[in-house]
Amino acid sequence: MTSGSRVSPVKRVSIFCRDIDKSLALYRDILGMKIIEDKKISGPFIGKLVNLPTCTMRIVYLSADTSIDAGLIGLFHVMEPTLPVAQHPTQGQIHWGQASFVFSTDHGDEIYADLIEQGYKFLTPPTPYTKPTDDAYMKAGVYTEMIFYDLDGLMLSIIGYKPLPK
């Protein structure tokens, strides 16, 4: 943990998804994340963690690299009991409290083509912007960002980077 912080960097983002196989088609097949663990668990102990008397759940943990210490995506599918479907914000506009998962890539064009082919909806198609100077968080360069929605309505942002021409 960093000095002064009371928590670690984000260890995992947990997504409760309606169709885990369709979610895997995005996170594993299009984004190229690797499955770290795939398991099915059931009983009152797991139900208690999600405020249900009991449940059966499939859980798949994915990582963009081999790390299991931070930055994982956890796909959670409650198989029993049936969960209510959440009301998602309107796609095509941002809302207060909405989150976006941000990934860096050198494969933006390939990812975009795959997303278009699979019919994903976009808030923003790949859009380049030039940052002329370095700062503590981002260096100077040309960034290309796209923001799209996964099958459960969550926003994902994919950012590519190229240094400024000399």
C-alpha cells in the first residue's frame, strides 16, 4: 500500500453479468484478457456475501497479464436464484455516478473492428486528441480513446498512445 493511503490499488472490479459466456466473448476474446480462475460455488456461505439466503454462482477471474494482485476483472453470474435486471442509464450520454473501466492498448484498431463486427454500442468512437506537454500523470502525445458499453451496460474506455512526432 502506498504511504498515507488506507487501501491498495484496485484489486478487482466485480461485474454481475446476465450471460457470463457473452461477457467472456468481450473480456477474453476481444480484449484478450486471460482466465485466472473459473469456478462454480453454491450454498448459504456465498449467498450471505451477496445478501441472499443461498445461491449458486459461476465466477470467472480475468487478468490483462499474469498478475493476480491487482487489476482483475471478476465476472459473476448468479445462476440461482434469478436476480432482477438493473435499470441502466441511457446509452449515448453520461450520467452522475456512472463509472468507466479504462484500459490501455496498442491494438485499438483491431479492438474497434471486433467491437463493430459484434454490434457493440459506443458512447464515443475512436477519437484522437493531442496532449502537447507532459504532466505528472500523462505524458505528451497523441491519445486515441473510444468508449463503449459491455452487454450489461457498463462503460469501457480503451486508450491508445503515440508519442508526438519530433
